[in-house]
Amino acid sequence: MNIKNLMALGACALLAATVQAEVKLNSMFCDHAVLQRNKPLPVWGSADVGETITVSFAGQNKTVTTGQDGRWRVTLSALPASSEGRSLTVASNQGGQPIVLVDVVVGDVWICSGQSNMSFVLQLSSNARAQITDGTYPLFRHIKIAEAVADTPESTVICRDKGWVPASPEWRNVGNFTAVGFFFGLKLHKELNIPIGLIGANWGGTKIEPWVAPEGYKRVPELKNISDKVEESLLNGSSMGASHQEPTRIYNAMIHPLVPYAIRGVIWYQGEGNGGEGVSYFHKMRALIEGWRKLWNQGDFPFYFVQLANYQNSPDTPAGGDGWAKIREAQRQALTIPNTGMAVSIDVGEANDIHPKNKQDVGVRLAAWALAHEYGKDVVASGPLYKSHVVTGNAIHVSFDYAGGGLMVASKQGLAPPVEVKGGKLAHFSIAGADKVWHWAEGTIDGDTVIVSSTKVPSPVAVRYAFRMNPEGVNFYNRAGLPASPFRTDNW
């Protein structure tokens, strides 16, 4: 870890009761912790070699002997969700005062990772004061992991603030919750009526590469050059470089130490740091997701991510393709990875701010994926997603998944839901023939399809929608009020 983080105080450790120095509990376990329901619950730490450790929680007592490496770990049996704040005790056969954690609950735990738009805190978001002061949610909690890097995998993290922080006004740190995570988690908490815990492991300005595990790079042939570089570094015990942007360096310090803390899934908001990429970003997303899933060994846990918002300005040309158009396409392609979901944010960005303040819509849209696919609720998970197209005469008929009760032209202002524009015309569709010359096109809604045509293209072969850095004024939604993702049918 860097010097700054080595000097930081591990708040979680400070919250535990006094205990003999040689017995330690991993810093993820502290007062007000949320443990994952319905999964085996690993609890781990360190002590003297050969020392016997007993962990007690919710009527269970599990004992283990510390190994030759000075580490111990027990696995509690799976427990149902419980709002009861109970004590978790760690005791040693060597005597001394046991570690006693208080107000530990059982619910669902989600990791909130990525770069600055995930780090963006609640107190900076739109209408933040009302969100912070109007409600008390003591069973909705957040823990912030300190920013750190390492050349090799670390065994523990440093917790910021007060460790696990309940979302209630008397806890002044609620404003420091990840804003996207707050709106995601609060929606789940209200809908499911169970404790929700968020692990905020994020870092502004970071690329995706440092978050990827070595195992992830190994699993994607297209990234063999990076995998070889990582492998060589591990074998030689050499540094990947001084920059925190080097492959695996953030993973080593901020993600690896979280394993095997039981989780329900991950939400991810990142991509600006890789904004000039296209399909290469898809390969890196595969490496990220498959690597983390392999390490947690919890199967294909849900991984929901945010497609980049509209930003800056774009040339008014029908071909588009500028700025973040291609990385958004790569993010849409990442939906081919099993058990993933994508929150479209193309309608809530700000041309002059890479950190749009409307995090409410983003968090709630991520929650829709979880509620529909992970929790089996009868909600629409997404806005329209391109499914297929058919060329019929001088028009292209485009079909969509997640029509959500029908398609509509709508206008969205601020935090208000989209409002249908009767008789409105779809914007940002373009069409091209075999000559690959793009022209603006008319899009007509016909049931769950859109018919796209232009008098300038009598024999169309391809269509694009909102394929620009900032397709300002996008107005294509489903009747659930969720925006359509940008897409293209060509690979030119």
C-alpha cells in the first residue's frame, strides 16, 4: 500500500473491543456489519500459530486452530435475513478479552465499484439534503474502502469513516455514501424489507485495468499480452509500475482482501477512463467479471453496470461514432456475459460536467435489474435494447427486448419521470446503404418495433441510434419510463 494509506487509521479495527494483540479479526468485520443471507459466511483473521479461535454468532459456535501462516478462518452456516442486531464474538483459548462486535445484521451485501461516478457521494447529488435528512434507515448500511494499491495481493483493507455506517441522519457520514449505491440500495431495502449492505470499493479517475484480477486476464485470450505482463511481474516479484493505473494494482489492495466476504453481487460504474476504446473494453469487462466471479467462487453472481452518460458536445452528423459512442457499444455487448445488466444513462448526463448530479435515476435503474432478475419482482429491468432487424423494401424494421409495455416518444426533465410526447418524432436515428454513407432518418413506432427509413436511402442496410458522444435530447423510451440504449447494426 502507499504511505498515505499505511498511515490511515483502520476504523473497523478500532471499533472492536480491546483484545490481546496477537488475535485479530479481518477489518471488514466491525460493529454494524451486514452479513450476506442464505450463503455460507466465512469469518477470518490472524492469531498466534496453533491458537484455537472460536467464533460465535446467531446461536452458532465454530472453532478453528490457527495455521502455520498465522491465519484462521471459520465458516458459519447460512442464515436467513434478520433485522435483529446481534453480537458476533471472537474468543481465544489463550484467554484475554474476546472481540465483541455489536449490532450485526443479516441481509444482502453488494459491492459498489468503479471510478468517480461511483465514488461521487450522496451529499453532492441532486436534492441531496432531502435524501439525507428525510428518512431513517438503520438497516441500510455502507462501508467505504480506502484507496490503495499493491504489487501483490493484500490480506486486509483499510476502512474509512466509521466502518459500517447505518443510513440515518444522526450518522453524519451518510452524505459520504456512494450516491449511485445509495439510490440502488435504498430501492432494494424498501422493496425487499431486509438489511442491505454496500461495500464502497471505488476510486475516481481509474481505468478498468487495475481493477482486474490476474485470473481474469488469463480467462480472456484477447488480453494475453496483459496477462503475460502480470504473470511475469508475479513470478519475478517485480512492480507493475509506479502508477495506480497499472493492471491488477488496485485489485490487489482493494478487491482481493474482500474475498471471501459473502456478497450478493456487484454494481459497477466505470468507463470514462477508457473512453477512447471500443471492443477492447468488452474484453476487459469479461476479464473483470469472470475474474471476480472465479475468486469469490459463488457462481455467476449478478454484475450490473452503468452505460456512460451523454457528455460534452457532438458534431451534428448522422454517422456519429465520436467520443464515447464505441465504448457504449462495448458496454452493450457486455450484456452477452451471463447474469449481467446495464443501466442506460444517456438521458441524464450533463454536457459540461463529467459527473452528472442525477444519481437517483442511475441507482434506481440498476435496482430494476436486481429486482427483476435477482429477486423475481414483476418490474421492467431495462429500457429498449436492440434485438434484431429486418430490411423490408426501403425501410429497416428494428425489434427490441424490454419493450416494457410498449415504446414511446417521451421527454425527460431533471428528476421527473419521462412524459410521453403525443405525436412526437423519434430523434437520433440514422440509416445507410451499401455505400456506407449515413443520413438522418425517420423512426416510426409500430408496436414493439421501430421502422426506420430515409428518402435519401432507397436500399438501406444498416441503422444507428444515438451513436454519438452526446445525443442531446434523446426521446426513445418504453412505457416503463426507461430510455433505449444507443446501438448500431453495422461494424464499419
